[in-house]
Amino acid sequence: MNRVEKEQYLREYAQLKAEGKPFFPYAVAKDSAMACITLAVIITMSIVLGAELGPKADPTTTTYVPRPEWYYFFLFEVLRIIKPPEWVPMATVGIPTLAMILLFLLPFYDRSPERRPERRPIATAAGILTIFAMGYLTFLGANAGSPNDIEMEPPASLRGAALTEWNRGRMAAVQAGCLACHQIGENGNHGPGPDLTHIASVLPESAIAETLRNPTAPMPSFQSLAENEPEKFRALVSFLGSLR
């Protein structure tokens, strides 16, 4: 910005400042009105939609996978997208820290007095891309299945004791922490283990049981479950054997 542009900018700024309205009551009234609207929207949504409730808390589990609040879904999805373990610090610390530093330094490296979006193509494009990326990642996080529950309907052919066994096996899979490494339907994680949604089309129940007893690292062994709680182990094998 040269001297002439700077003088013109200062003149326009002084004129607008002189013609401006005092902070109180004009700005205070606008902020108060917007705060009331926001509060009314939050109250209405809480009454109509209700609070999101997950599965009943189990204080004995060591496989619970926490999920953030919706306004952190975009950061949650960044962590899900960046899968290599060596890149996890970059996803959890590096990218958010870099974004905050750039935001704090914005007044220092953006010195242009121009505020019209069409005259600032780089800044406008960067802002639009940032908003779009955060919105898209938030959408993915909001529509991702719960990592702590298997939201899957049982086969229509199951009745009575078979249906009860299937539900026991589904809960056993959740409690065993299968969703931490596998995906079942719309729930769980995309790795490091394979997708189990149609595992019964690949392996019979006997092979599934043997894999649970003698898995390949880093998958833990379920031999102790088979010995100490055989009914729960059979229910787990039966559930996995129904996924076709």
C-alpha cells in the first residue's frame, strides 16, 4: 500500500468513525438480540431433538472409544483419515496448532485495507476452502457410526432363542472391543483390522472361532474368554458367523 492509498484509507476511516454510532446501546442491543436468538434455537433443538445418548456406561470396560462433541467432529475426522501411527501426533497436535498460529498471526501478515471479497481472490478462496473442509469433515463425523455399539438389525429368520443368542453375540463383540480395529456395518473403525460386515461369506464359524483363539498380532487372543465364559464366546462366534 503506497502513501496515497494509505492517506485515502485514513480519511475514509476517520469519516466513517465520525459518522458511526456509539457502542451503547446500538451494538449492545444487536449482541443481546443475537444472544437471545441463539439461546432460543439451542433450547428448541434440545426439546425437539433431545440429547444424544450412547450405550449404558460400563465401568469395567477397557475398550470404550470416546467421541467428541459435534463441534470437534472435524478434528476427530482428521485423526480418522490420517491412519499411520507415526502421523498421529501431526493430526492431534500439529495441524490444530498450525491452524491456531495462522489465525492469531492473521492481523500481522494480512495488512491489506481492502475488504471486498471479489478484490481479494486468494484470501476469499482460502476462507471458502477452510469452511468447506471443516463442514465436510463435520458431516462425516456426524454420520459416522458409533464406535461403541453395533447398530445392525438381526436377520429376519431369527426367532426366540436364536435371536437372543444373536443379540448376546452382538453385545459380546461390542464389549470385546472389536469396533476399535474393525468395522461392522456402519460402526467401528476402518482398520487396522479387516471389515467384518460380511466375514461369514469368507470364513465359516469354525475358522472364525479358531481365529479368535489364535489370532495374528496385533489382535488379542480370546482363548481366555473361550475358557472362562464359553457361552459368551459361542455367542460371539455365532454372531460373527451370521454376518453375510
